[in-house]
Amino acid sequence: QAAVSAVAGSLFYSQLQTNDGFWPGDYGGPMFLLPGLVIACYVTGIDLGKARKEEMLKYILNHQQGDGGWGTHIEGVSTMFGTTLNYTAARLLGMRRTSVAASKGRLFMHSHGGALGAPQWAKLWLAVLGCHEWTGVNPVPPELWLLPSWFPYHPGRLWCHCRMVYLPMSVLFGMRYTYLNAENDSLVLSLRKELYCDRYECINWNSERETINPGDVYNPQTRLMTFANWLLHYTLENPIFRTVFTFPLFYLRRRALEFCHNMIDAEDEHTNWIDIGPVNKAMNMIACFARHGGESKEFQRHVARIEDYLWVAEDGMKMQGYNGSQFWDSAFAAHAIGYTKIAAEKFGIYENAKLTLDESLSRVYKFTDASQVREDVRDSGMYFRDKSKGGWPFSTRDHGWPISDCTSEGIKTVLLLHTIIKDKNSHSIGQERLEEAVSIVLGMHNPNTDGGWASYEQNRGYEWYEMLNPAQVFGDIMIDYSYTECTSACVQALVKFATKFPNSAYTQGGIDAAIAGANFILSDQEASGCWYGSWAVCFTYGGWFGIEGLCAALELKEHLKNRNEMLEGIKRGLLFLLSKQSEDGGWGESVEACSTKEWVPCEDGSQVIQTAWALLSIVRAGEVLRLEKDEQSLSLLAQSDTSAVDAAKFLQKRQCDTGDWKQENISGVFNKSCGITYTAYRNIFPIWALARFSTYCQ
């Protein structure tokens, strides 16, 4: 029955696959992305068109909460970050000042001190629009980019998402860039009245730089950061100081802005004007407009790639958290449908689905081929980029930023599909290209620190950088930390590569790195047996990756010196998950767990995605426990097998007659505090879990 359900799910999901081989999906959720794009388009004169504006406004109004505010993400409580930006964007999109929605939004803002209580990112956007004075924005000096590379604190050492956001921020701040028509724009002048409790002209902007609504604070600002803001404001940004030292400071600012503009141009070119993410996409557009002009080919290329970020759903048009999650979702989908095909063949139900599944797997293989990055970026050293050739991105090859776990999932996908797709002539990704991918993975490893893998790059900075985190709404954004999920994906990929290509020049290095990675996973496990998931909700997701990583490491056998410790880690992880199973057989965890770092049950009960992650964990751990002969392992195996049956029944019960599953609560997260949607997960993971469970039972 589980195999039948997996086949039904695969047949449905295959219908959603594009001819290019990927599955489009909604990757929205954060509520601070679309307002940035709307403001950027407004100040640069881009006409989004009547239809887009209506759908964007629909999206914003659909996510206004009962208290009149907007959250930082769609399932979060109202914040000044979300409310200030979405109110402003809604007005720019056509919401009338006298409307009920506008009145409720202003009431929430004014009851929380007005826009002066918004965090720095929101204040900067308002300053660009001309609705906030730059003297009320904490400094983001571009001169920091001129520091020597050996200097202990350098922007080039920041996590790439952090540095690529603060790069255009520093340009906009350094130029004091403000919408050119702000003083003559009636809507902007009206917003100056609507956003604040006091008259705009009477506000002491300098005294409000550090003001933030307490409800917005996730990561409280340190005294060191407060002192740094004060020091920069009263030195580099002091008008008197700048007058006295006009020439050297003017020269430094001009040189710094030139470097930052050049780096922005390089980022635009490297990513085909998509940029690494939606925040710097919108800010880079303004910086490009300021430098090259609205009629320039550079700016028009920016405009052409706006569409990459837009997604229309039932709730309206949103800006996604990336230009999509195409490759990431497709790699997982390849595993789900691939294992479904294996299960269907074993149970003799394959003939009815053969053509559809084969075509789907063939298309996703071609997309995997097309998505691998085939060249390095220009001037990589100058602009703090690493090697790219051979890696896989989160979204598309056009985007081009390789990621450790995406590259690893690419390796795993290719190796799996090579065993399933029998026509070897269609195997266009050979050993050499897989070795290039392994080289990328090994280049991202942190062998001299914790032995794990971060997301995009090796860790370049230090943990004390977090003391200088200027974004009080997000946590752990300053450096690229090692994560259980990224490390597990890399360990799994390197083990599979070593098994397939034992004589490759990369195999021994891969084995050594995989063992170090497994030890990191073991060290990252909490006393309760759980793993914190940094990129999805939360301990269920982290538990799946933790167990998968340790189980993969056990396949290294004679290379592994601490097998018993790895096995105990798997058992403790399994026991934690079993302890959280609900009476209905499922698992349900709230996105709040990511912020509190403690298990928080989902108010809406068990969720299909988290149940699928747990079932995948149980099956993988069960495969290991079956090889053990001791009484403790066999007793745990019997307990977990019973739980697996209940979990499979839960997933089957929740499946629709069409083979689909209904969309439930938000399942993704980033930076501890912001939820993000992965609509594809509701199909991929139940299919994958049921397929794996069916063959496990057999």
C-alpha cells in the first residue's frame, strides 16, 4: 500500500514538472522582500504594470494581521519591520490612505511608536524613498571595504549573503541616495505624515538612530555594536569632521564607492543580473541606476530579471526568497521518484507508471546536467569569490553561486540516476564532472576548525563577529557557520562517490573529509539526542540529516575508528524522534522552535512534511540497526518499526485522491527567526518516505 501511494504521488507530481525538467514552486514567506522591490522600482521609475501592482497589493493585504500589522514572515507576529515596509509598499501600489486596511496599519504603527521603531533595514529603505532622514540611519560606511585583507574584521570575511546585502547598503548610505523627486512627490510627502507619530520636521533623527520596537528584537544589539555606531557616526559621518578633513575623507569615500560599485557590477555580471538574493537584487538595482542611469544596458538587464523573483499564488504576487529553489527541489524530487520506481518494480506495479516515471527521471537528469556551473567567475579573488566550476546552485545555473549541500545533492542525484536510467548513452555527466563537483565540496570543507561544512564558503571570519551584528531581527548572520544539514549532505555525497570511484584521485581526500564531517555531526548533537535544523523546521529536519550523515559514515567501515560512537549517536537521534511522535502517528513541530531552539509542538497538529522527514530517519536508522545483533539495538529496532508503520499510515491517510497532499504550515526557515515556504516539500518528502518505507518493509 505504501508503494501504491508513492506511485500515485509520483504520477501526480510528475504532471507539475516543466519540460526543462524542474518543478516550479512557491518560495515565498518573508514579508520584507516585496516592499524592497516595490520601493526600488518606484525610485528608479520602473512601471510594474497594473496587473502586477494589483496582485502585489492583494498579497500584502492578504497577509495583514488582525491587529493591523504585518509580520516579518507570513506566520510570524506583527512587527514594525514587517508593518512599516508593507504599509509603505501598499501605499506605493495604490492602497488609499483612507482605506480600512491603511487605517488599521497606521493604528498599529502609531501604537508602537511609529516608523522610528523600525529596525535598520527598514529605516534604510525609507531613507532611500525619502521618508526618513539619513541622519537617523546607523552608519554603513563603504570605507570598510578598503581595509587590508589581513585586517581581523573585513567585510570580505562575512557570510556571503550578509556581505552582498551590506555592500549595496554601504553604497546607498555612502551616497545618501534619496529618490530624486521625493520633495515634489505628493505620495512621499503624505507618507512622511502617515508613518510617524510626530511631525516629520520636528523629529530629532540623530537621537532615533538606535530606536527599535522591542517586539522586533531577536538578536539584541551588543554594547560593542552600539559603540561602533556612535564612533562612526561622530567621526566618518560627522559633518564638522568631514569639513575639516575634506580632502582625505572625500578621497576615501570616492575610492570606496568606486570599489563597491565595481563589486556590485561584478556581482550583477556573475549572476546574470539575478544577484545572490532578493534584498541585494533590489538594492543593486538602485546602485546600478545611480551609477549607469536608467537607460543603460546594465540597468535594463536588471529590469529584465525582476521576473525571476516573482511568483503568483492564491494569496497574490510575491517576491521569492531566491530566484526559486529549482535545483534544490528537483534533486530531492529525483530521489523521491527514483526510489518510487525501485519500489514499483519490486512490487510489480511498475508497468502502469513506467512511461511517466521514466520520462520524469530523464527530464530531471537533463536539468541536473544543465544546472551544473561550468565556469569560474571573473576577478574572483578581487571580489571575495571562490571557485565555482563544477558546483551546483540552489536555483539555476544563471544564478551561479555554488552551495555545499546543493553540490552534494547534485552528486547524489547523478549517482542515483545512473543506477536507475539504464541507457548509458544518456549519462552525460561523467566521472570528470563529478570530480569537479567533489573538488568544490572539498574546497568548502573546514578541516582546521570544526570539521564541518558551511553553506557557500569556508568560514572566513570569527564568532566574535556576531558582536558586530547590526541586524537585530536576525541571528548568526555574520559568518558562514558549519551546519549539520550541509555537513550531512557532503558526507553522504563523498561516501557515495568513494564507493563508486574507489580509484579516483579525490577519493581518499573525500573519505578523510567525510569522517571529519561525521565527527562534526556527532559533536553538534545535543544531549537530548536531537540536532537543531538551521534551514527548516527544525529538530525533525535536523534529525533527518543528522541520522543520514552518521549512517553514511558507517559505510566507510575500516576507515572509521569510532564506529560505536557513531552508532550511539544514531540511536540517540532516533530515540529523540520517537519521543516526539503524536498519537495519530505523525510529527508536528512549530516554526517557533527555530527561534526558541527548543521543541515547540505545532498548534495545528501533525504535519505531512515533518512526518516524512521522521519516517525517512527511522527507515535509514533501521537499515543500520538490522545489522546489529545486541539486544538493545533489536529492541529499539522493534520500537522504531512500529512507529514507522504508524507514520506511513498517517501519510497515506492525509493523501488526496489525486495523489497530492494539502499545503500545511510553513516548513522552511533561515537566520533563526524567519520562516520561508517550500511548497514542493509537501509532495516530495511523503513520496520519498513512502517509497523508502515500502522497500524497507519488504
